[in-house]
Amino acid sequence: MSYIVHVIRLVIANPVRGFWTTLRFFSEFAMDRRIGVSTLRREFRAHPSMTGDSHPCQPVPYVVLEGLHRFILENRLPLTTFLDIGCGVGRPLAYLSKLPFERMTGVEINPDVAALARRNATRIHTAWRKARAIQVLTGDALTLPLEFTGGIVYLANPFGPETMRALAAQIRLQLLAHPGLEAHLIYAHPHFTDVLEAAFPRAAKQVIEGLQACHYFRLSAASLEERSA
């Protein structure tokens, strides 16, 4: 089902909510045009994953990404790598490419959606894009050889607690292997922060306020140590 059909059905079922959804649709459409991409597609069925708890593609609003852009700059997060796990059609990659990241990587388990993200990455207007390189990988985040340390890891609720737990274990291993490096994790739609808090008990945490709150975790080898009683 296309997003436009979803909006029409919502207007019919709930006119008030449908009105605000329609306004958001036109706002996001205008931003898509400004960047040069098409990111309005929604998926309403999850693609099969190794742990069986993947979530369908539901892009976060651009206003949330605007807040993340400000947060990255104000807190001077490293502009080395940006890893979007569960990137969908690539909206965060496209919007945040106006920052001069050395490399941006999207990971998407649904091949059809990944193909759209890859196409969007090639269509970003040159006047907008400052990132040096953008790539989109197709596959399960738990089976791909991903690098989590040294940059920003972004999640927008792409999966449930089982995958989150397994992913946290992989991040822990990389932090232990490279104790001098950090990982800056930004979690939008943060439904399973308890899993991250258990995996990184000493991590510095911060809530990024806005239309939809996001959680920020500053991870290092030191963040793995249990807090003393």
C-alpha cells in the first residue's frame, strides 16, 4: 500500500488526524524535492530477518532529522562515518549528507527498499550534498561486516529487542578490540533503550528533545564496565 493511499484512508477514517498527516505529507514532499530524492514510501509489512523481529520501513519526519543535524553540530560529534542501520529508502542518509561525512553507509534488509535508497543516494542535489561517499548495503545487520566504532551509528527502531541485544554484543566486541575508539549511537523511536542500558551500563546518555525524542549514547570500552554498588 502506497503512502498516498494510506493518507487518503486516514483522512476518511479520522478527518482531524488525516488533516495533520496531509500537511506533513506536503511538507515532506517539498523537502524531498529540495534535496532531489523520493522518500515518502512506507512499508507496512516487516521483511524476514535472522531473529524474526525486524520492523517495516517507516521514515522519521524531516523535522526530527533537523533536530539531529543541530545536535551533531552543537555536540561536535565526529564527521567521519555515519552508519544508518535499517535505512529504509534513505531519508536520513539524504538529509544528513549536507554534513561533510567522510563516508555514509545505509543498511537495509529489504532488497526492494534498499534499491530505492541506493537510487536516492545518486539523486541528491550537488548543492545539498557535502558527504564524500554514500553507499547502501543490502542484508541483515547481524551478518554484514559493519564498522560501528569511530563515528555515528543511527537507528530508527528498525528491529525488536532480540536483534538489538545481538547488535549491542557486536558493538561491545568492537569497542573492546579498539579501546581508543568510541561509537556515538543515536536511537530514534527508542523503544528498547533498556537493552542498550544493560549492554553499556556506564555509557553517557542524553535525550535529544524535539517532535519525537531520540536517545544518544556515547559508547566506549569504559562504558562496558558495571557500575559499582
